[in-house]
Amino acid sequence: MTTYVEAIQKSLVLPLEKVANKVFTQKYNPLYYHGALPNLFLWALFLTGLLLLVYYQATLSTAYASMKYITYQAPFGNAIRSIHRYAADGMMIFVLIHLFRVWFTDRYREYRIIPWISGIVLFTVLFLVGLTGYMLIWDQDAVALTNVTINLLRSFPVIGTGLAGFMLATDLSGSSLITDYTITRMLVLHLGIPLLMMFLLWWHYLRITRPVTDAPLALVLMMVGGLLLVAGAAPVVLGDMAPPDFAVVAKSIHLDGLYAWPQQLALAGWNMGVIWLMVLAVPVGLFVLPYLQKKALRGQFARVVADNCTGCSLCYNDCPYEAITMVDRNDGSRFKRLATVNPEHCANCGLCVGACAFKAIDIPRCESKDVLAEIEAALAGQSLASA
Amino acid sequence: MMATETLSVNAAPPAEALPPIRLIGLVCERSVELEDRLNADGRLLDDPSVKIILVPCSGIIQPLMMETSLKNGAQGCFATGCRIGDCHYREGNKFLQERLLGQRMPKLKPTVDKRRIEAYWLSAVEYDEFRELIESFQSTVSSIPAS
């Protein structure tokens, strides 16, 4: 019985990795650092964002002028802005690779439910950070994006007007859409949510003993080099200034496909309700996904043989899911501590069995004594024949 | 001498067509896909002198299991895990690699003949590569002079 996940893994994911292994070698295959690379782009975004903040002015009357200064006059301004923009796309691309890879290698459910759920939240807030970033540019495209976003927010049933007022400081009476506080609110979201992401990343790593948070130096240099190449080959430009009443003609608008696709659909005349359903379907669908598959390991977890455990901590150190704790024992044993398995965290993988030199821990589906017995049985009676 | 010869002639003729087991392979069930390539005894169909034991993750393999294989008369013992960097359970293959290299407890005994121990890191779709590696391991172990 093959699940759709296995079918996609064997027909698409693994052949793709085989090619990547030939190009990059196994040690520097970017697909093996799919979780660490979004972090790299996050650091690039923090650094360049800090530099952009030096010159950016978050007011209605001066935002466009300050962006013009950054883009065309400030030393390295264009380079910094270009890197910031392309790093945002790079982050989203690698987050998508991360998402699809853990999905299609079946690494997203049961004992991995906490990284999966926190990942959905991180994915959603990343979307908001990118969106507010594009609005802050405040050229004609950005103003159009803001208008469409406000309309989308207002179209949300019941809380729509309040939501638009809270997120982008629109006038609650509905007379004016963009107010003096709109850009300030965008900047607060654009800077505040990344701070929240630091907390969310802690949640993301909670059940993982040694998360791979950084890619090896060679891969980092390769990615940074790629980022600089793209930024140099296609430096960002600033669009025309929006008219004073912020009524931008929709025809000439170019939006980023990764972050602003709902707004693009809205500009193309799609029904707002349909767009909202599509937007909400992403996190809700991802949330439901792990529960659609039958549990593989129900009720199975590693078991400690208390009489054999010496309290040496090797299994505790090696467990990749923080499923083992060392507890003090007072059962008359001459050893001071006993390994104890938390069934909720246990992946039933057997790494603790490989770490144990005292036959003190086993997983039910593959007991070490059975493996040893199978080896002995297979070779029984022929030890001389092979010499 | 005469007695043993007579015995081998009399023992069930068709079943004994299989060669003796020379290699023991401890293979992660998520690395190179062997499920349909084994006979009922767990021998590799393409090379019946290789006995395969499937395990959930290469991280479960204790160096003791490989030592036991050699002690019981296997010419060589290999472990196969997923590509390093791609362990389904995050770190199993890396830990086994370190154990075999003597960098992580419990280590492979230093007295074990390292020529007879191998480890391969392959994904589920890399059976051809697996066959090549096994063949070269076969010729390596058969060229070691008996001590």
C-alpha cells in the first residue's frame, strides 16, 4: 500500500535530490539545508532592513521622497534595497521548498506535529511581513497594493472594517481610506512581526534536540553570491509617485507574485469572497493535512529495561526528539539514574537502541536481540565455509 | 572426511543451490529500496550470498551487530542508511557513521578488521549504485588473505 506521499517522494523528491547531489555534492546539497536556508535569508533581511531604516521616513508626505533618496542617492542604497527585496523572495522560495519537502518526505505529523503547526504560523506571518514591506515603498504600485489590501480587509464579513482600521489605520467612518497613520502602522507590522518570528522559531524548534539552524559556510557563500548577482543584474527601481488622492489606475500595476497574489487576483476582478476563501484555505488546509493520514506508529514507543540501564545518558544525549529524560532512581539499584521515555515525544526510530551498549532500551518493532539472533541464525553452520 | 561428503550429497538437493552467506547487510528500510529484491530468507535476489536485515533506521544499528556478523563467520558486514543530511529521523545515519569511525559511543571495537566493515549512504531510488558498491565490497573481502 503506497500513499500519495510515498509516490511523490520516490518519483519526484528523491530523483531531484540525486541530481542536486551530483551538482552540489552530498555535503553542500541545498535541499539538505532546506530549513537552515530560510534562516540565512532572515539574517540578510534583518541586516539590510536595519540599514534601510536609517533613511526611511514613515510619513505620508515624505515616504516616497525618502525611498527615492535610498534608491538613487544614498551610498549603496540601491544595492541594500535590492538585496532586501530579493532576500525576501529567496526566503519565501526556500520556505516553500522546506514546506513541500517535509510534506512529501512524510516528516510533518505525529511526533513532528509541533514543528508543523508552528511552521504554518511562521509561514502566515512571513506573508504579512512581505506584504507590508511592499506597501512601505509607497510608489504607485505600493499605493495600489495598499488600496486593494484595504478593500480586501474591508470585504471580510462582520469584522472587516475594524480589521482594516486596526491593521492599516483606515478611518472607521469609511470616508477616507489612507490616513496619516497608515504608513506608521505598516512599519510597526513590518518590524514587529519579525520580532514575533523569533519567538515562533523557538516554538518551531521546541521538540528538536539539535535543529539545523545554519547551512555550512560554502553554501552560505554560494547563496549570498547568488543574491548579490541577482541584485546586481536586476537592481530595484522606484515607480512613479502616486497621485495626491491615492487613486492609482489599476492597469499599470506590477505586484510580487509570491507575496501579493491575492491582491493580483483582486485587481484582475475576482470576487473578494472567493479570494478570502483561497487565502484562508492555505493555513487551514495545511493544518488539516497531518490528520488526513492514518497514524503509522499508534501506541508504539521505546521501552527501557530498568535492570540493564546504567544511567549512562548515551540514549538521552542522542535522542533527536527530546523524548528521553534521566530521572533519579531509588529502586535499590546501584546506579543513580534511569532513562525514561516520554511516549508523546517518541518517534519509535531506534536511535536510542544504537546508542545503548547495555541492551537496556528497545523499540517493539525491531528489538536488538532479534537482529542479533537473525545474524547468528543466518550464519549458523557455515562459519568454516566462508574462510 | 568420507562421512561429510556422503552427508552433503544426501541433504535435500534443490534447496542447497544457494551459495553460503558471505556478506551481512543491515539496511535502513527508508534508504535503498530492497523490499521486492529479497527472497524469503532475506537474501538479495541479484546476489544470494548477501543476507539483508532491514531495520527502521540506520541509527538503530549497534556496532555490536556488525562485530557479531564477523565473529559468526561472515566475510564482511555493511550498513546502509539514507544520504547523510537526509535521515528521516534526523541524525541516525550521522550517528552510525561516527560510531564506525570511533567518534561516538558506543564505538566499533578497535580490534575489528576495518576492511570487512563498510557503510553506504543511499536514497531509496539508488539501487544501481547499491549493486556496484556491494560488488566492489565482495571483491575487497575475497581478496583479503585468510589469517
